[in-house]
Amino acid sequence: MKSPASFKRAAEWALPYWTRGEAGRETPQDLFRVLYYGWLVAFTLKVLGSAWDVSWHFRWLRDDLAPPHLLNSAGTALVVALVMIHGYTGYGVDKAALRLIQWGTGIFLVAVPLDLINHRVNGLDITSWSPSHIMLYAGTFFMIAGVLRGWFMGAPPGRERTVVLGAFFAFFLENVHFPEQHQEYGILSLGAWDNGVVYAEKILLQFAADQMGRPVDRTMVTGFTLPVPDYLYPVYAVVAGLSVLVAARMLIGRFGAATLVAASYVGFRTLIWPMLTYTGFPPSALPFFLVVGALLVDLAFLVRIPAVRAVLGTAVVTAGAYGALTAQNAVMGPVYGALKGQRELMGSPPLVLVSAGWAGLGLLVAWVAIEWFARGRRPREVPAPPPPATTPTVTAPATP
């Protein structure tokens, strides 16, 4: 625990910066780093809370003060503090970044009470794809986009800039992919039901059954675990998830950037899988196919012509993602079953192969848009310090 003297020194350092200013204000590098490392902490708290939240809601009836919500709220409180600092002082952001952050945070904060009202009026919300939930993701989307822009435009070139930019893109991918976790948890919960194992408490199942007007049977459980059309999972993953990885590769500008961003997110999900599963929470299918899609995105950027890269990359990445999903289902199904002591389960949510055309079309549109938008966007160059002044050398005249 920090001593009072440490807090005093921190306050003495920070207080001189608490002055009113417009966005785009020249920001000292030490202050810039503190602000954006604060964003890393805030997003970490939010990701830890959200990762726990989906599993929680597949086991217990909803509770506004559930531990995952409290952890997420701690991250949100830090977000609000950072938005106030950026908005009042103008440090660390240009006008575009500040507007994205403010609008995103505003949408998120409006969505929170709307979601609570929705649950009070309509009861259990059995899908992560509901309007109030989508508002939460949309608000976080714009919020992280603003933070990404702020760091991209203001951080000096170097390894730290690249690593932190990759971390923000990993948080971005997590937010975009978040609603897909409903199907990832749902497919294993439905498989467990078929094996005679029930993860959800009885009151939760009965609540969902009453809302659907059905008895607690397989049809009801299917509606609870997989409430959206089967084609949504692969199409959304390719269009939304892989578009984030295209943007990551484009802006980070290094081979392997997309793969490392996807591997970081999937690695995190893999790490917490046993922590949740073996403490009594339902398991989820893991999106390993995203790493395959990300690797193909990196390979596509070996093509130097943007238009050719977008068309060829879309075809290869879409085919690769659908192929990886098929392989994941075949390989991971027996693994999940063995880990849970059940007969073979599905290794991924249902895959509708004929949806690949629509997924590819959506990815192509997004890829072309990213190529166009990112062209010419470069980080602010930090001017080199002027050379030290030198005193002219005076040569004494030669003595005759």
C-alpha cells in the first residue's frame, strides 16, 4: 500500500497539469503515458468483468450487483475519470479522439440504465444481442476507437508505441467479439443438456421457460442457449472480428501484428477457461479460428497493391476462417467432452457454410473502407531536439 508521502508526491506532480485547455494541447510525455496507462488499467478491469459476466449468466439468475458487474463498474468509474481529465485539460487527445471518447462513454452510460429498465420491464434478457446490450458494445466501440486514435497520433515512435497500440486493439477485438460469446457458451451448455448435465440453476431455467411459455425441455434450452440464427456467428465473426484485425495490421504496420492481437485475445480466453470451468461455471467454446484468420490477414499484406490486397485477402481470409471453424468443430469437440467428462460435444457454434458469400462481401466492404481511411494516416512525428549551441572558435592571428 502506498504511503501518504507517495500520494502527496503524486498530487504535487499532477496538480500543475489541472488547468483548462482545448483538445490538441501539447502534452508532456510523462503525463501522456500516465493517461494512457490509466486507459489500459480501465480496459483490463472491464475485460475481466465481462469475461466473468457471460459465464455467470449461464449459471445464475441475473443480479444487478453480481461480482462481474461490480468489477466492470470499477473499470467504468476509471473511464469516466479519464474522460473528465481529457475533456477539461485537453491533454493527450486531439479533437477527433476526444469526441469519439466522449460520445462512446455517453452512449455507454445511457445504455446502463436502459438495460436495467429493460430487465425490470421484460424480465430476463436471454440474449447478448438485445438492443440495450448492443448500445453497451457500441459505446465501448467508439470509446476504444478514440483511445486508439489518441495513442496512435500522440505516442512517439518505438517499441512501447507498438506494444500499447497492439494491446488497445486486443481490447477492441474483445469488445467486438463479445456478443458472440453467447453462442460459444450456449453450444456447450446445450451439449451438456443432451448429456444429462445441467449447468444453470433451476430458478434460471424456470424463469426462461416461463418467459418463453414452455416447459423446461430441449426446445426451451435451445432457445435459451442459441437464441439467434446459426448464420450470425460466422458472418459476424468474419465481417466484424476480422475487420478489426485488418485495421490492426494496417495501423501497427508490422508483419504479424494481426496474429499477435488475435493470439492475445484467444490466449486470454484460454487462460481463464480452466479458472472459470473448474470453479463451477459453465465452459465456452474458444474462438481459435480467429488466430488462423489473423495469420491470413498478415499474409495478405504481403501484397503491396491495396485494391488487389483487399480482394485477394478477403477471399483467402473468409475461406480460411470458415475452414478453421470446420476444423475447430472436429478437433475441439472431443476435447471439450473429455475435459468435462461427457460424450463428444460441438467444438464451435453451428456453422452455415452457405453464409460464406455474405461474410466475404461484408469483409470486402470493410477492408476497402479501412484501406481508404488509413491511407495517409500517420502518427505525429516528435521533432528531434535541436543540436546544442556551440561557441564559435576564434583563431588568434599568427604572430609575425
